[in-house]
Amino acid sequence: MTAAPIISTSRLTLRAPTPDDLGAYLAFYSAPNELSGGYRGRRDKDEVTTILKRNIEHWETKGFGIWLLRRVGEQEVLGACGLVHPDDWPRHELTWWLMPEARGKGYATEASRAVIAWAYDEQGWPAVETHMRDENLPARRLAARLGGRKIARDTFPDGVTRDVFELPHAGAA
């Protein structure tokens, strides 16, 4: 398996997570429910460690995964964006999270466009999808900004029914 690529945009550097990123994960997952977006609030250290480990292993086993976002030339983690496909889920998805102080600055849109382009151009995917809970309005707005169109409504293994959006290549949006 080759190493996860580093992606650069005009403002961001995206790189795969490492065990050294536990502090950034803990900072995000310590946010109260209202600040964690679709990620459902606070998690304890063991849960967060498991999430980070799963994100690292996803790259190793599937050849794609989550990247952490940093401003070019800086070390502070702003959030994450990437492609995941949990083993028991019927679909892959583009997913993202941002630290509360990084929201509203266009980072999720910029990173998502870069990740979508990577999936189409480097991986040859025929489609990139995302899905979210009905109440996750920020995710719905981002899907719209990315040119997403609703293609399905599915009930996932966690029992939640979600809209599924197909996201076009950034050049086609």
C-alpha cells in the first residue's frame, strides 16, 4: 500500500492523520453537542483514540480516507475532510469536520472540492457521495455549494434514514 497523498489547495494542506494527532481529535470531540455538527458531541479519550486508529487503518486497508486540514505553512489542525466507507455501511461518503473556530471561512468547501477531484481523477471513482442526518443543516448547505444532487434516501445500519447526495467533479459544479 502506498502512503496517503498530501493534497494542497491555495490555502490548505491536507495530510493523513497519524497517532500524533490525538490532541487535535480530542479537541474536536470535546466540543459540546451544539458545536460538534453531525458528530454528536463529547466523546471520552478511549472513544476518540478508537476513532483516530480507525481513520489511520482506513487508509491502510482501503487506500483512501480522512485528511487533516492545516493552513499552508502552519501546524494547527483546522479539521478533517475525506472519504470513508465503514465495512458495514452500504455506501462510501465524503465527510468532514471543523474545529468551531475554523467554521464559516470556506475551508470545508475548499477541502471538499480537492478531495472530490482526487476521488475522480486519481482513484477513477464513477461517483462521490455524501449523506447526512436531516437536522444537519450545515452539511446540507455544503452539499448544495458543492453542486450535490439528491439521488436516494436510505436507512443506514445505525437505524437513521438519510438523504444521499451525489457530488460532481469540482470542474463540473
